Amino acid sequence: MDKVRLIMISAAVVVLAACDSSAQQSNSVETKKPNADYKPAFAGQTRIGAVKTETPYEGKVITSSLKRPWGITAMPDGRFLVTEKDGAMKIVTASGEVGEAINGVPKVASGGQGGLLGITLAPDFKSSRMVYWAFSEPRPGGTLTSVAKGKLSADEKSLENVVVIYRATPEYKGTLHYGGRVLFAKDGTLFLSTGERSDIETRPQAQDLKSGLGKIIRITVDGKPAQGNPFVGIAGPRPELYSYGHRNVQGIAINPATGDLWDAEFGPRGGDEVNRVEPGKNYGWPTITYGIEYSGDKVGSAIQQKEGMEQPVYYWDPVISPSGITFYSGDAIPEWKNNLFISALSGMHICRLVIENNKVTGEERLLPGENQRFRDITQGTDGALYAITDQGKLYRIGKK
């Protein structure tokens, strides 16, 4: 009798677990069929249950006068410095007044996915007025992702003493996958994300420690490899490398709760990823992926897990095309505290991920009815979120 009862209880547990799994799946914000039938490596790695912001909030258009904006960063006085893909850098006020293009920006290669890309301010910007930005740079052998710096003039009309401090070689004659976000770490070093330039012939360089493609780079403000990088002092690998095996990282952010670096990167058809980036780790592309080729073919050996390669904390299939990201550290909407916000291009929304103990525990889609390709997002000095779109809009997303 005890054996029969045990079998019945075990069967009931299996059924309940299956029901819970089905309920979580149906409660996901994603309702479309995935491109691939790949199984996640652990529960909650994709299609997590939906959450909903209870605090009343609104997304308000501040201006519609930008031209293909790509990067945004908040200035200490509440204004914003914005890059436009074709090569212009402009100051925008919190009320939506767009300034003239700032002089002194180097020429960019704006074809395809290239252009004037990510932007950040020096931690001591109030006194130094130093600005750092990434861009796709035209070079004799093609193009590459570069980082430049310059001092914003007192009249805010130009950048002074502009110098390119780092180039993610090798050059390549292509127009895709530049990565291109820049971000200061708490220790004053600078992170740069790069892409592997998309094509079959360049993909292997994401795994090549002698290449700057498909990497997250950590450098000093002078463009030198930062001390403490995982490959410093090791013969062969580039000393500026922080992590590798990335496809096209257009989002990097520091988790204010832990100090960890996180990224968001594009998959092919399926397999967009969010990763907690640790020094020296291999994030798998193109060896492992949860996506398939745009043609519908398998990528490589069509494997999703391999020893020595990191699993994404979270992935999407179908894709949302994640671009710029930021963690919310404000107090206006307490339930957003330490949540990760992601600009979705093809998804046309702002994705909110609730993260607990480095796991995603909930997902929400903000502003899905705006039909905008959200390109970048940052937190303003007023505690609201500000997001730019490919269509030229700047949104303020905050408490009503």
C-alpha cells in the first residue's frame, strides 16, 4: 500500500510541476512561437512570468526633432548629450530643446549599422568637461569600432583636443555589428563593447583572443589596457580584453546592487541574450547559441551548451533586438529599484527585467503601443528614465 501511495504522490508532483511550468509559460509576455525548439539550460532562462508596474507611470515624448539618435547620457545639470548616427552630437534639454551639432566630432562611417555610437561622460565631468564616445571609423583597410575623447568647450559649441584613444582592430570591409557602447566602471576605467562584424568569415574572431572583435574591452582613459584585466601579463591574448565570445553587444550597464557588469547582445533569429559579464569568461558565440541563421539553417553545430562557455542569464526567441540598457537606481518608482531596462528595436518596447540573485524573475513590456524602435535608455537626474528611438523621439518615462 505504501509503495502504491508513493507512486501516486510522485505522479501528482510531476503533474503539478508540469502545470506550474505551463502556467509560467502562458504567463510570459511573449506569445509568439520560437524559431528553434532548443531547450533552456535552467528554469527561468527564457519566457519568465510577466510582471506589471503598479505605480502609475507615463511615457511622454519630449521631442521628435532628433535624427536617428543612437546614444544618450545624462549631464549633471539635467540636460542630455545625444549622438546621432550620421555623426552629429547634440545637447538636449529636459524640456526637449535640441541644440546645434557640436563641432569637432571625427568623421564616421555611417553606412549600414555604423555611425556615431555610444557616449558617456567622465566621472569628473563637472570639472574636466571630458566626453568619451564610440564610433565606426573609416580606415584604409575598411572600418572598425573606435573610442575617442574630447573636452566640451565652455560655450558648448565644440569638442577640444579630440583624440582617438583606442581602435578595436582588425579593420574589416563591412558595415555590420560594431557593438559600440562605452561605460565607466567605478574604478575610473572604461568599458567598450564590440561586435564580430557579422559575416561568416569574421565570426571566429569572437573566440580569438588576439582580435578586438566580439569582445568587451577594458581600458584606461588614455586607451591603454587596464590593470587587473584577466589577460594582462599572459603571452598571446590582448591585454585590453575583459571578456569574449560576444556577437554584437549594444548594451552594457553596471548593476548598482552588486557592482557587476551586465550586457545585452543580439542573437541571429532567436537567441538575444542578457549576460552577467565576468572577467576572462567566454560567452560562447558562435560556438553555442539559442538562435538560428536568418536563412533558417542551424548555426554551426547547433549546440546550446559547452563546457568552458557561459550560459546567458536570460534569452529571447523570437528576438526583441536589445540595444542600450540601464539599471534603475531611482526612488520615484520603488518597484523598479535595481531592475534592468532594455531598449528593444524590433520588439518596439522598453523591456523591464526584475533580477534577484542574478536570475530574472519577471519581465514587463513598457510603451509597446508607441510603435517605436527604442535605441538607448538612461536615467535622468530627476530619477525618470529617458529613451531615444530610431524615429527621432526622446521619451521621458516616469511617475505620473
